[in-house]
Amino acid sequence: MTLLRPESMSKIAVLGLKKYRQQIVSVLQEMSVVQIEPISKEISSYLGTEKESESHRHIADQLIRIRGILSVIPPTKITEKVRFSSLDELNDVLRKLDIDNRVSSLERQKESILTEIRNTENNIKLVSEFSFFPEDLNILHLKSARSFFGRVSSEKYPEFKKKLESNNQDIILYSKEGEKITQFVLVVLPHYPSNALASIINLYGVHMEAVPNLKGKPDKVIEELTNSLSRLQKNLGEIDTNLSEISNKNYSLLKGLEEQLDIENKRLEVIDNLGVTRDTFTLEGWIPKSMIEDTKTAIQNHSEGTLLFVLDTKEVPPTLQNNPKKLRVYESFIRFYSLPSGNEFDPTLVFALIFPVFYGMMFADVGYAIVILLVSRWVIWRIEGGHKNFTIMPKPLRNFGKTILQPVQMVKIAKAITPGCIVAIVLGFCFNLYFGFHLNEYLFGFLNSIGNLHLPEDGTIFDPLSTWGLRKLLLISGYVGLGMVSFGFILGIINDHSHGNKRHAIGKIGWLLFGWGVVFIGLGLIGHENINPMASITGAIYFALIFGGIGLMFYGEGTRAMMELPSIISHILSFTRLIGIMMASIILADVIDHVFLRVLDNGIIFALIGFIILIVGHLFNIILGVFEPGIQGARLLYVEFFSKFYHGNGKPFKPFGFRRRYTHLQYPKQGQE
């Protein structure tokens, strides 16, 4: 059952001299194998903690400083990684870095120029719109009057103008009428009541803004503003060039400094929260058992007398899923349901083996399977292969897909259903289904003619639509349900026994016996067997399984189990939905093909309509084939299988560490950089 378990974890404690704590924490951070936990209550009362050190505050301030510089300069290509062998070397590099003042000065200049550019562009746009004003704009800046540029709907302008003039003659109005919007320049003299103006503006939905402080006629103003904009853009370009020069010389170093400071900051956060005495320190955490010896060796290589020992605890460990690489795509389906607890079975392997079979069974058609397979591989190629600009999907369909799933999720689903498409192709060949059409007869006829193979002349190895075929498929689905439910109970029994929950384990044995007893009786009735317990030993055994199971259930789970007796039957029979969905897909394809073939001989118009029905119908069936089998297959595993043994609610393993991109390791293992 090793493959069904998460990575085995142990809780450890590290105890050493206080002077080595920085090295030890650094080594653990470089190895990224320990999830550091708060000190146990039993010993925390004997230990103290230290307040935030001056070094920690200094590192945090420097990290803010470097990120501030990086936010200003443009990014450039990283040419090399940097190495800082010690904190002293890091601080020395930070002291020698003297670009702060220059970058700050350039940033202030750039912000000022950008503000001027925005204002100039707005003024050019505004003056261009109201260039019909015939006079110098300076005359609009009167001490005793207010001037506005405005816009109003052309339909409302006559009423707006009439309302302004009827209220008072203390206004001057210049306008340019358009098809939809009328633009106007309005000068309001001091005697015009403000409340009346505000009321008119609201009444007619007028948009107004104050005339900017500009001088000259509109054409001249636009020319001057355009020249000013060119000068500003030139100055902005010079500043950007200076910032690019700074970036080219320092970007790699700055990214390395940012990364190393972030590492040091997280490291010091841990150091400041260690349990300490005057001369020693201690820390606790979770670690994969397979990494204990390597961690001990690394600690001993960088300190003297530091001890690592395993703690005896009944705490539930964090979860680190341990599955073969090719099966890890299915971990997302498990986490969607619930992350397994660190001391229970991880059902990823079972899900990876069973889900594709269920998926393929529910749309067993070679044509549908090939289309879904090709689309799945195309999604993987486009997203993972870096061909995101190459697309064959209509934009509305792409946008709809993005509202449902992110690209990474699309890739995971495409990879998960790929094996299911292979299963569907195999079953579709056996069922002789190619978009509902039967094409095997041509292949089999050819093979029979050249090889004397005696293959079925109609090309059908197994006919799912025949009475015999449907009965066999339903029986197979029942056996599958019995097997999955039984396997779930067996895993639950093992789980409960390993955790010391013997009564629950006995209760699950009762469920298992009861389920098999009911199934045996059902099969006996179908096969017309004598199951009378008074006249048949076999019948007596069947009923003994049922009543013995009920007794064990009552002992293990009490009266609650009695109320849920019918559920095990429903869970087993629920697997017949595999055949139900399969038959729905097959029958729908057959109906679509039948309609198409019936109208072919009724003229071009009907043939065209039939062809449209064929394409749209099969496209609809393919879309159902993508979603419905996936949803129902996952549901069967989640509800009917997981419920027998799986609790979830695990906490993910989060090791203390940092993924370096711009700096070298400080404590590399042999052969590692």
C-alpha cells in the first residue's frame, strides 16, 4: 500500500548552540525539506524568544530600498547569477551600491514630465474639439465671469440654449452643432444665478469643464502645445535612456540583492521566533522520513554538537503527496475534493487508473474519441509548447472557455482525459461505432478476403444495443460497482485498524458482508437459484452474510448504520450510470445518423438540412462527451468510492525554503549549485 500513502513524515527537533543557529536555519532553508512549527507547549515554558533584531530591521529596510529601485528602472536580461557567501558580504555590496540618488532624481523628473504630457495631451484634445471658437482663448479668462467648454445632445441643444437665454441675458454662447453632440463655449457673466445654471445643466444632461489657462487662438494654441509635447517626449526619452543605462549595468545585481534580501528576511523571521536559552536554541518541524539522514549530515557539516532527533507524537502530519510523475496530473482532482490527511490513504493512484476507464466507457465511439483526443493534445501543445498565438478556435468560444477554466487547468484536464480517449477508441472499435456509423464491416470484409480470418461479417464484435449486449453491460457495471465499493471498504478497514479505530473497522466489515450477501441473493434470483435458507446451504450462507453483516454494523456504528442500510445497494447500482450515459450517447448518435440518411434522397435542400443536423448534432454529442463522462466518472469515485475510507481535510506540507532564480546556493550539496 506504499503507493497509496502520502510521503511518510516525522516530527523532529533540532537542538544546538546559539552561535550556530544562523548556519542551521540557512542550511534548512537551502535544503527546503522542513516545515518549521511552533515549539511544543511542553517545553516552550522553559524557553524564551528574542525580539526583532537590529539586523532584521536593517534587512527589511534594504529590501524595501532595492524593490523601490527595481520599480523605477526597466527590466533587462539577467546575464548571470550572483553569490553572497555571508551576510557581511551582502551588507558590503549594499553599502557600495550608490545609484539611489540618481534613480530617485530621474524618477521625480519622469513623474513631473509624465504629468505635463498628460495635461498637454488633454489640452490638445480639448482645444481641438472647440477650435471653432474664433477669438483668442485669453479673453475667456475674465475676473468677473466664468468660462466653460461644454457638450450636450444635439436634440436637447435648442431647448438648452432657449432656457439659458430666457433665464437671463448675462451669457455669451458660441456653438458648433453636430449630428449627435453639440459643442459650445459658454461665458457666464456675474449676474447669472449659479443655482439656475446648475439646474439647467442637470435638466439637460450637459457636460461642462472649465476653460484651461491658455492664450492665443485655437490653431496657434494647438501648434504651441504640439511643439511642447514633442519637447516633453524628447526629455522623457532621455530619462528612459538614462534609466536603461543604469538597468543594463545593475539589473542582474539588483535582482540578486532582492532575492538574497528576501531569503535573509525570511530566515531572520524564523531565527527571531526560535526557542532559546542563554547558550542554546531549539526548533521543531515536520520532515519527510527519507530526508532525515541527509539533513542530519548537512547540519553536522556546518555546526558542532547540533542534534537532530525524532519526536514521538500523535499529531496528524502535514501531507506531501508521493505519486509517480505521470500520475501527478490527477492530484488536482483529489485536491479539488479534499487533500488527503497525512495518515490516511492517498487515492490518486486508484483515481488515475479507474477514472480514464470510466470516462472512456461513457462515450465508446471511435470518431468522438479521436476528435476529443486531438483537441486535448492540441490544447497541451498550444499552452505548454508556447504556441499561444496559434489558434483554430473562434474568439467567442475561447473567451467562454477562459471564463470557466484557466489555461493551466485546461492542460490538466486534457492530460487526464487522454487515456480515457484511448479506452473509448478500443471500446468503440469493439462496438463498431464511428460517429454512430458502422464501418468495421468494410475492414473485416477486406481482412476476411485476404486472410481467411472469419471475422464477423457485420463488423460488430459486441453489440451494445442488443438485448443480450445490454444485459451483459449492465451486469458488468454491477460487478464494477461491487468491486469499487468493496475495495473502498477494504481500504477503510485498513485505515481504521491502523489508527486504532477497531469498532469502526468492524462496522465496515459488516457493511462489506451485508453488501455481498445482498448481491449474492440478487444474482441467485436472476439465475433462478434456490436461495431458501431452510432448503439450501447456499441460501443459508447468503442470509448469514446479510444478518452477520447487520450485527457487525450495529456493533461498530450503532443504530445509525441501520438507517443507512439501503445506501450500499444504491451505491453499487449507481455504477450502472456508466452504461446509461454510454447508451444515451450511442442512441443520440444513431438518431442523428438516421435523420441524415433519411433526407439524403429528398433533394438538395433537404440534404443540406440533413448535413447541418449531422454536423451540429455530432458536435453537441462531442461536447456532452467531454463534460458528462468526466463529471459522472469523478462523481462515482468521489461519492460511491471515497466515502468508504476517505476523510481528507489534510494540511499541505509547506517546507521552509526559497526557490533561487538569481543567486547561487550558500550551502550547496556536493555537485550542486
